[in-house]
Amino acid sequence: MEAWRQLVAATGDFYAEDLMMGVREASLCGHWKNELAALEAGVGALERQRRELKTTNEARTAPQYQPVAAPGGLPAPVVVHQPVTTAPAGKPLTITAEVTAPSGIKWIHLRYRSVNQHEDYRTLPMLPAGGIDHYRAVIPAEEIAPTWDLMYHIEAMDNDGNGRMYPDLNKETPYILVRLQR
């Protein structure tokens, strides 16, 4: 804003007062210094909204997502995972996790996609990986676009119908970002 004010002060009288940039009916004429007042009013309105929002948000506690327990009442699966945060581009990516549940594991899925909102998540089953409660999935290299970083999360379901997502959206961003080394 201050830079705009300085520009108006320095050059405000240099240009014609009514520049035609298009048809008058479409409000495509005038002087760019006239936009300063509209800009200041808009910024002032945004600052007021922000103050009001902050006051409103501080007065209440954010609701926590509470998963619905299956009829058996046992806790949801527990996922222990060391996030993969970097990986070489052009290579397959192995994701491992330790997943436990009192009623046993029905399935575990790895959901992943490029950090590109035009893509949908893909799903791979996480299969037993040679140890009690150890699972893994390998994302093929050809499914990792080198142009974009990668994001993933893990979903687990036990035999009683209790589910869990990792990372827990009550504690952190509900996905893990993998920065590709290009």
C-alpha cells in the first residue's frame, strides 16, 4: 500500500485524468490513482474481517473429528509409521508401517498422488512385509510424476470395522509430503 501511495504522490499529475482503456459503460476509463481509494477501502474491510474472525475463533474451540466406533467397542487400529519426506525422482518408493488392532487387520491401503489437484488419489494395498504387524507398499516409479512432489496417507481397517487414517487430522496435516530429489 505504501509503495502505491508513493507512486501516486510522485506521478499522480503526470497522466491525463480520464484515460480511456476501453468502453466507458464497462468502467474501463479513469485514472489509476483513483484506484488507491478503492484499494485502501478494500484492505480496510479485509483487516476488519480478519479481526472479527480472530475474535470469533478465539472464543470457541475447534471441533475434533471423532471416529465412530464399531459395535464391538474396541479401539481403532494403531498405525506406527516413519514418514518418508524425500525420495529420488524416477525410482520406486517403498512405504512401510506397523499396524496393530485387537481384532486383527482387515486391510491397509496406501493412498497417494502427485501434489497436483487435478489428480485423484491412487490406492495400493499394504501387504505383510515379513514381520508381525509390518506392512509395505511400493509405488512404481512410472506412477510418480517427476514434475510434482508426492503426497500420501495410510488407511487401516480392523476386522470389527474400526478405521484409522495416518496422519491423524486432529494432530497434523492429514497427508505426508514427499519432496522429490530431481
